[in-house]
Amino acid sequence: MSQKSMINAQNIVYEYIRRDEEGNVESINRAVDGVSVDVKAGEFIAILGHNGSGKSTFAKNLNRLLTPTQGTLWVNGYDASDNDNIWNIRQSAGMVFQNPDNQIISSVVEEDVGFGPENLGVQTDEIWKRVGDALNAVDMMKYRKYSPNKLSGGQKQRVAIAGVLAMQPDCIILDEATAMLDPQGRQEVLETVHALNKLKNVTIILITHYMEEVTGADRVFVMNHGKVQLSGTPREIFSDVETIKECQLDLPQIAKLAYELRQEGLDIPEGILTMEELVDSICQLY
């Protein structure tokens, strides 16, 4: 039995069009240029690229915050070109943005998490059940009565994720959701989304420019100039050092060290991602 498709995007194009006061077109910037991806339900996908590569614009198309200029897009079986499907698409694919302060609107954590399902018309008893389940899933239940202002950046982002979870989406898109966090906050959020993926089978699409964040993904798509330049497993992606450099990206620290040792003549295999793999490879040389 084939795995269900969560996101099917074929030849997606998105253009930002600037017009003058009379409505005449002044300029067209093609931010996404013929991108095709097929994400299966339950996958953990990373979309990697430098600033301006088109990755965040593409992410906003997946949630129908933006409408593709060209191409076909299906989200959880819904045709994204049909405006009648927008509500269903946004329920299916929740989005977590870069700045958690832009998503948190209530003065108490549990009320903020309950805001989404309340807007969906969920019954009160069910709302509080969802709030509890969502806060437990992101390990924030003990902060349910706190003001979000008292939380760290990583904790706020976990509350934002809980708010999306309470609406019971099948997929969560994280658009640079760790970019404003310190290393500890980034680690907290990454551990949370990996746990949601493994334990609850939530499809994860992680948009990032941090190389270390993608090593645990099932598949990685590398974007550059609005196109997918590379796709494959993390090991395959980070074995193609020259293309990674062409995309104005760098290797994760361990992969970079392994590459530099290989350049110095050590017989170390390509695609090393962890310290344990690197140590084992070096030990086998002696």
C-alpha cells in the first residue's frame, strides 16, 4: 500500500509583482521558479537555503498564505488553487513562524494554546483536552498558567507549536522557527518537532539555513535562486560539497571537519554526519 501524499507540488512558480500607482507592472521578481516536491505523510522534510533562496516564499505557498503564480499544489488531498479549500488546507498544515511573539496573543499560556481550536468552533471540554494534550506534547504543561512574557525564546516557540498542535493538523511547517533563538532554545524546538514526528506521526517541514538542524531529516531539499538545486538524504546532500558551496551554504561542523581531513589525505568516507561516525572512521585508520 502506497504512503499517502501530504504535500504534492508540481512546477510551482511564485512571482512578486511591483506596480506603480496606475497599476502598471514595474518589476517582477520570480522568488520560486519551478519547484516540485512530494512529501509523504509522516515524513520529516528539511528545506535548506541561504537568505533569499526562495525557501520561505515556497513555505507560504504550502499553507496558502501565498497563491502560486503557476503550477499545481495539493495539500492533504485539497487542491490549493480552489479558494474554497483554504480553510481545510490551513487546518491540515499548521505554520510556525520565525518570531513566536507574532503568534502568541494571550496573556496566559493555556489560553493562547486554546485560541485556535476555539476559533474552529470546538466544544469547550474538547478545547481543554486539546490544550492539555498539546502542552504535554511539547513538555510545557507546568507553564500552563504562566504569562508568555515570563518564558524564554525556546519556551515561547514551544507554546507556539502547541497552539498549532491544538488545531490537530496533519502537518506542521516551521518557517525559520529557530532563527531568533539561542542554541539551547533551538535544541528544545528541534527535540520537540522530532518527538512529534516520531511519536505522533506528524509530518514536519522544516525551513532553515542552519545546517546542523537538517541532519536528522528523512530528506533534504536545497534551494538556490528559487529552484531546488539538490535533494536527497542528509548523507547524500552533505557528500556533494561543491554544490553546497555553490548554494552559498556551509557543511555542518562535523561533516566539514571530515571533509577537511579527507582533503589532507586521510581515508575517511564521505557523508559523515556525527562525531561518533568520525571517531570510528579515524580509529579504523590505525
